[in-house]
Amino acid sequence: MADIVVIGNKDIEIKVLSKKQVIDIYMGRKSTFPNGQAALPIDQDKDSTTRKLFYHNLVDKTINEINAYWARLLFSGRAVAPLSVKNGSIVIDMIKNNKSVIGYIRLEDLTDDVRVLNHVD
Amino acid sequence: MIRRKKIRPELIILSITFLFSAELPAIETTVSNFTINGFGTLGLIRSTDKELGFRETISQKSAFDKYDFSRNSDVGVQANYYATDKLDFGLQFLAKETYKNSLDKSIQWAYINYKVNPKVALRLGRVSAGAFMMSDYRHVGFTHLWTHLPTEFYGAYPVKAIDGMNLMFNQSLFDGLFSTKLWFGRTNYDIYGEVASKVNLDQVLGTSVSWENDIWRLKLSYSQLKARVKNNTIKSLEQELQAASITGWPAAANFTDLLNEDSIIRFYAAGVTYDSSNWLIQSELGLVNTDSILNPGTVSGYLSVGRKLGTVTPFILGGWSKAQDSRLIMPAPPLIAYIPLQQFSQYVFNQNYTAQNTLSIGARWDIQPTIALKIQWDKTWVDAYGNKLLDKLSGAVAEKRQLDTFFITVDFLF
């Protein structure tokens, strides 16, 4: 099974995130990093295997369960689902250009342009 | 004289949906301060009883023993605008078949949300009342297992939003999120039936506390409100009973108090959800206390157990609702001349009695990431006269009854 890593901008103060901190951000419970800086999570494409693996490893949920979860939050006005982008390259590009953005990619797609904040396994 | 056709709000909403749906991606959106998302259900119902018919809430008519595509179908569209990190706006429309539908009723949310800080938010406008676990998303079929919410629990009070305000507070607690909410406002709904009424709810005041992590959700809530039932038939009946109490039936005065159009209603509710990789179990209990025969107090609840088997989750669901007090029986009047009045009074009292249980068996199949197909069979047992939650062809049914209702739905997000 492919390793999934959570990545952020290289210039942010945060060096590492715990699994719980990643869950809090990706499940809409927190909108900031532990230091109070805004955190903007992004998802990969809804049909992406990477996305499926990420949520399976993170919270042991299927994509349908995640979609139902976000529908519950969105349509009750509580929160908005993470922004979605096509693939890992775009995730890296967005993170390079915005310190608030946090995303996930396969370990094999990792480059030196970003910082690994957590291994999700 | 030219008669103009009233524009049906459902058509407006469907038009907006089709206008945007071709351009919209699925639930996810690209970077934007303005987002539009939607949900919907296409549902088929088939009941088997000619006199008692299933309905999701008391604000609906039933199709009784005909195949019906409209009553369990809906479509909703929600727009959000995030002006700044602290200020955002929300607007949600819902197209659904209900009694005396209107554009105003179609607006589910219309609010300004201000984040005082990351933990506290104040919302003004048409906002959530949120008394029960699923109140805020009761129309979003994709969010739950069943083809419809448990009628015994959600059917008697078809209210989701109030015009007013709410204050929300969130705080991390253990490995989850603790939330509290306060709300205050007003709203109204219509009851369809032999004694159709409009119910105005004023001074709606409530609070809830909840905690959730990836597996558990817990919620407790309390709310109270002042209800006023507007119905000319009841008003006339009250006046007739008052007059009778003076002219030869003194005991009739006891019943005019019970027909009080104003009543204070208090809701107590508790709910729990367990959602693991193999099981989805959910239960709620509710207690409603009132001082009016027109809105009698009830004890209600449900328990649902679902077993996850890949993309299919079969489930079993039990719901129950029972009036706290026995059905009110009006004694025989002292004079024969008052018998018609006594019979009509009893007829009105009978419309508001609840004693109903339902056992449901069904399954949900997640056929696509944003599409779910569901089937469900409800077996409902109703005590004599205990059919307030059901639609009735001609008044409350005087004997115990069992009825079967079958559902097929497709729930989707867009």
C-alpha cells in the first residue's frame, strides 16, 4: 500500500503535525495550525485513489462516508469541505505559493519544494 | 377576468438547479469566495392502506395506496459567500412537496455569520434551531441510512429553522470537538388534516451540547417555545363549549381550557451515534411536555442498527411515539341537545392523539461517491385513534391498524 504524506509550505513555523492535528484540520474541527496560523486544507480529485487511501488511513472512512460527513456539515451551515484539486503536482504548486495551504500526496511524488508534516499510515 | 397561475416555488428552484448544474463540478469546488452546492432525493412510495397514509411530517398529504413519486422527493441548493475570514453569508432553498408551500417556506437558511474568534460564531437571519440530532440536515438524504427520517421522532414538528439568531461555541475536547449552541427566534408550520391548522411558534429558545469524534456523536438539547394554533374550527368549538357551560353543561368549561390555542411546549432530547468501520448505530430519545390538547405531550424515540458490508449497508430501524396521557374522552353531556357538540369535540380531540410504532428493514447501496440507492419496508402498528402522524382519508381511525409502506430512493449530492 502506497505511503501518503501530509505536506506544507517549507517556510511555515510548524515542523510537524500529529495525526490528531491532521484529523482536526481535514474534518473541519479546526481552521488553524497549532500556532494559530490559518490552515487551508486541500483534497485531491474525488475519483483519486490517493484521496481514498488518505481518508482510509486517516480516519478509516470510505469516500462515501467522507462525502456524507461533509454534506452534513455543509448543509447545516457549519463548515465547508476542503478545496479539491486534480492531482499531487497541483497540490505541491499551491503549497509552494501559499503558506496556509496543507495537502497530501503519495510519498513517491514528494519533492524538495515542500515540507513533510505527517506520514499517514 | 384573467386568472394568473401562481408560480410554484419548486419550479423556480428546479430551474435554478438546472441552470447551474451543468456548470457545477461535484460537491468539491475550486478556489472561490462563492460556492454553490446541492442535494436531492428521488423517491418512490407505495402504501397499502386506503384510509391511513404515510407522510414524512404532519405538514404533508399522503398518496395513500397509490404509487407516489413526489412526497419523498426533494432538491436543495445552497449558496455560500465568504466575504472575509470573519464574515460569511449562507442561503439554502429546498423544493419539497408540503401543504401550503410557498417561496418563504422554501428558504431553509438565509443568514449572516460572524466569527467572533475561531471558537465563537454568531449567526443572524433564518438560522438553525437544531433541537434534534438531524434537525439541521433533515432533508439531505445522502447523510443518513434510511429512505426517510424516523417519522415517530421527526414527524410531529417539521421545523428546521427559526427567524432569529444563534450563538455557537466549539472547543477541542479529548480527541473530538465539543460544541454548544444557543438559539432564539420564531417560526411557523402548517398541519395538514381534517382539522388543518397553522401553528405559530414564538419565543423559541433552546440550547444544545454535543461532542463528536470520528466514531461517536453525542447530543443533548433542551428547547421551549410558545405555540399558537390558528384554526377557525377550533375557535368556534371553544366558543360553543363556553356557551354550553353557561346554558346547561357546566363541565364543558373544563374542555375550553384544554382547547387553549396558546401553549408552552418543552422539548428534551438526547441522541447518540456510533459509526465504526463495520457498524452504524444511532438512537435518539425525546420528551415533549405541553399543556394543550391541541399539541399533546409525547415520548418518542428510535434505534437504528446498520451493518456495513462493503458498499452496501443493510439496516433495521425501530421507531415509537406515544402520547404521555391517555386519549381524552369527553363524557356524555347532561342533555341530548349537546350530543352533536360532544361528538364534534371528541372528533377534534381524536386528531391529536399519537400511539404508533414502526419497524423498518432496508439497505443502502453507495453506487457512486455522491449517489446512494436505498430500499426500505416499513411495518407500522397504530393504536385506535393513535394516528396523528399519518394522513387520514376521513378523520382518525377508530380501531388498531397495521400498514405496510415501501420506499425506493436515490439520494445524491452535486
